[in-house]
Amino acid sequence: MYKIQVTRQAIKDLADLPEGYAQSIRQHIDELAAQPRPAGVKKLHGEEGYRVRVGMYRILYTIDDAARAVTVYRIKHRREAYR
């Protein structure tokens, strides 16, 4: 199991989402503890980290395999996630 860390910015992003998406995103974040590289995960180009799709939103995170930690740093709408 990996330890999940959520940054202050990601918590703010999550608070701004519609409740239906927020609940689904929380569930996906919890699932990252057991499987940090689930099916459909993509490595980001040009920066460190990975992304998971949840409907119109993206969970952006990094993985530290040595410390067995996943750090969620942003949750953004797909049109804003890669800017």
C-alpha cells in the first residue's frame, strides 16, 4: 500500500468541483493507494508526474516508489490541466 498525500492546492481544487465529480475523484484518489499506476494512467510529457482521467477532470500526481507515497498536486478540468 502507498501512502496518499494531497497538497493544499489539490484540496482547494476538489472543494471547487460539483459534488458528483468530487465524490468520484475522492474514490479514485483512495484507489491510488493500492494501485498507483492503474489502467489508463498516462505519464506526463514535459513535467514529472502522472494523470488519471475522471470524466472531464484530471487527477495530477507524482509517485515516490522508494517512500511508497503518492502525492496528488492538482485536480483540474481537462482543458486547464496541462497549462
